[in-house]
Amino acid sequence: MAYNFPVTRTLNPKEKPDPNDLPFGKYFTDHMFIMEYDKGQGWHDGRVVPYAPIAMDPASVVLHYGQEMFEGLKAYKNVKTGAVQLFRPEMNARRTNRTNDRLCIPPMDEEMYVEAVKAVVRADADWIPEVKDTSLYIRPFIFATEPTLAIHPSESYMFVIILSPSGPYYPNGLQPTKLYVEDTYIRAAMGGTGEAKCGGNYACGLKAQVIAAEKGYEQILWLDGQEQKYVEEVGTSNAFFVIGDEVITAPLRGTILPGITRDSCIRALKAGGYRVSERLLSIDEICRAYDRGEFREMFASGTAAIISPVGELRYKDKVMDVNGGEIGPVAQMLYDKIYGIQTGAVEDEFGWIEPV
């Protein structure tokens, strides 16, 4: 089905930031996509408009009961052809509907979702940075707009897509980070919203992150919410461990985000002949592997950073030096493969690239 979303061009284009000095998520482009939902009418009136503040009723459901969700993906210019392309956007559309279902937000037509992303990216294609390790970060989000203090699913919503030319998520790029294992607070529990991409999952993690920063650590490694025994996520990213010849990541059992980069890593690893396990991994097993000299690598995966290697992991008073504080060969291979596919430098053997 063809979608012809109307485009209203800005009369006051912004000055573009220096592509050689781009922080993550600070600058925003000239346009955004907006679409509304009303009960009985469905999703309607999708359009590209100039980037601007959004007016909301003070009684909007999202402000009181947090009914909202968001996604994240990226656009690049192919380094060989200059063509604008997306990385697996249909996965974001699919995950949006899984999150929507959990939060009682109306589902979206997934083809329409991808076309909406393409429409606003086309409008601001000249904002896509072409310096190494940069991209146009895309943030679709939905929030409840019905003005009521009654606690029930909203009867109206707004779907918005904004764009941000960005550099690496971590300012030092692929330099390994230091992680602190959080064993007091929890991020998610079985039956909760851990697998949904909603703001509440991130707000509840801020306290632990602040404490870790005070101890000199850049991020935290979450343990499971029931026994605080099994490793789950790194901050807001999926975690991978290389122990011996096995690459291990936590299983999707409702408490962690089904990351698109996570899935891409698993598929790339299996295609490369690596032994990959999606299984429960206890922090005690990691400590024992470290003592035996078998804890070889650790890294996080996510849309924003792609791959973030870990150079130090602290659990209580035990400080584990991971791979001499350097990026390991598995993490490096995955970064080169996935980023290479995203930018067109590496052949897309998986069919992940979607032209805009």
C-alpha cells in the first residue's frame, strides 16, 4: 500500500551542527512526523511538519500514569553509493506493537510505521552525517493524550518521530567501559514491563546508575529481579559474555528487551561459526570463570552504541579485569560487521538494509 504523507517544509531551517563534533541526542532536525489516534477513528492524519514544541492538556494521561512507549533506529548514507538506508526498521515496527499490546496502546499498521519513518527521513536527508561513527538517530514515540484523571487506557494518542544527527553514544566510542554489578535495586521482574520499550523502565534505573557513577563506574549490570543471581542487561542494553569458547546472552523470558542489535549479533555470530547460547548465567558462574582464566570478553549491544565493550566488571568487592581492559576480538568483529552493513561498507548477506 502506498502512503503519501503531506509534507509542510519549515520556513526557518536550522544551522546544522559540526559532524566532527556530534554528541548523542543533543541536536534535532528541521522536521518531525505526527499522527493522532482517536477512539472510533483509529490512527489518522499522518504528516511531516516543522519541528516544534507539542501542546498538551495538563490532564493528559501520559503526565499522570505514564502510558507511553518509544523506539530507536538509525539512518545512514551508503558509503559507496550515497543512498539513504535504514537498518531493519520492520523489527522496530514489530517491537512497537509488542510494547503497545503490553501498555494497552492501540496497534499500528507496521508497513505504515516504516513508511512514516521513511517520510520524515527523506524530508531531512541532508541532516544525515557522513563522518565515521555518526548516524541520524531516529526516535519514534507514542504517548496518551486524553485529558482525564481516571485510571484507564487513554482514548486518544499521538505518534511522533523526531530525528537527531548523533555521534557515538559513549563519547569514547569503542573504548571499553567500567561496569558495576547492581545487587540492591532491580530493573524488571517477571510479569512486569521489562520486555517493553517504555520510559518507566529507564526512570527506575536512574538511582542505581547515579550510585554506580559515584563509585567511578560508567554503567551498571542488572541482575534478575527475583533472586538477584542471574545477569540480565547492561544499563539499557543487552549483555553478552564470552566464557571459554561460548558466547552467552540472557534468554528472552519477559524481563529484558528483545534488542534488534542483540538479534543481529546472534545471527552474525552463528553465521560465523561461533557457539552461541541464550541461557541463564549467574554472576557466580562469571566469577568462577574469571578465577579460572576463562572469562574472555564482555560487551553490550544496542541501537545507540551498536557494540560497547567492557573492560572492568565489579561485583561487591571483586574487581574483574576483562581482556586486559581492551576490546576483544568477538566484540570488534561484531561492530565491524554490523556497522559495516549499516553504512554499506560490508555486504549485507542477511537482507537487513531497507532503502529510503
